[in-house]
Amino acid sequence: MRETRIFESLDRLSYAAAELFVAIGAESIAKRERFAVALSGGSTPKSLYKLLASEQFRDVLDWKKIFFFFGDERNVARDSLDSNYRMADETLFSALPLNLDSVHEWPTFEEGPGKIAGDYAREMEQFFHGFPRFDLVLLGLGNDGHTASLFPNTDALKEKDAIAVSNWVPKLDDHRFTMTFPVLNNAANVIFLVSGKEKAETVAAVLEGGFRPDELPAQFVQPVNGNLYWLLDQAAASKLQLA
């Protein structure tokens, strides 16, 4: 199931995302006594994280039963301004009563991109006792159609077996660490959060254009047995025919 929701502003989008996060979290905790989430980096989810950490939402869920992973990470130290972990820590984790083992970050302090990806894959397998099935995966959308760190025409797009990989991105001249499409598409719920006029053409191409996933990797996100939500502000949705 794919559902597209359009909101007047980023604030409205973030509030709706927070309500959806809480609803999925409450159901997961009721059924399995835990809620496993893969977070996204970037600017749009920052508003969601701040809202979840606010007085309005932080007492709604049992945060000690919530476990956080990251869909991708940059090849930087955890205290770098570019670190997805640092952004989530400053906007979300630091305000919540989490357990010490609640947050699973990419071990970017280790040597060797391959080892970093392999270690994170094993950590996920140990947590899930097998192939990961996240209750919720949060994703963003790049202007070039990438999501997580699955960039156009990169090797990671073709990965069928690995859970996590080190993806060499030529235009960045660097490695990015990312979960693979088999993991994303095995999630129970996937939410894209997209805002801004600069994303409008890409959103329209991904949602209403021809199927060109090598060029628009976000099109590869099609949960096998789960729900797919696209939450857009009006600016990001402005070139959609359905808008």
C-alpha cells in the first residue's frame, strides 16, 4: 500500500509524522514489547525529532522499549557536524529517557569501510535474530532521487543479499554507509519525509514518472509486506498532478 499525504507546511508535515510515529510505535510495543526504528538524516526529519522530544510527545511512548538504528551514515566521526547520529542525538536522544542499548549507531570510528558495514550488519542480525524487519523506517529524498545513501547508478543499488554496505559514491568522492533495499523493503512501515520546492521535480519524477530506479533509486522502495507513506509539504508536492 502506498499513501501520499500533502500538508500546508513543514510544521504540519512534522506533526502528522509525529502522530504516525506514535501510532506505529504504540502498536508495535503492544504486540511485541518493542519498537524498532531506522532513522533518517538530513534537514527535514530534524523537525520531527524535535517534536517527538517536546513535552507534547515525549511522555506518550515508553521510550525504554524503543530501539533506534540509522538507515545510513556519512563517513565521518560521530561528533562531526555532518553525522546523522550527532543530529539525532542533539535533537532527540538527549531529551529522552533511553536505555544504554537503545541506540545502535554505525561504528564509523572503526578502520575500513567494509568492516564498518559488516559490523553494523551483524549488529542488526543479532538484534533481530536474523534478517531485519523494522517496525518503521524513515527516509528522505535527495534532489537526485537518492534515498538513504543509495545514490543513482552506484553498486549498492544491485545488492540482493547484504544487509548493509559501504557504497562508493563517485560524485562525493567518498564512501557512504547504508542499509540495502532488501532491508528497507522488508519493513512493516516506511515513511518518506520530503519538504521544499527544490524537491518538487524529483518527487514528481519518482511518484508519477516512468520507472527508472537506477536513476531514481527511491523508486526501488516498495515494501513487500508493509505500508509506504509519502508525507510531503505543498512545496515538495507542487509538481504532482494529483496535488
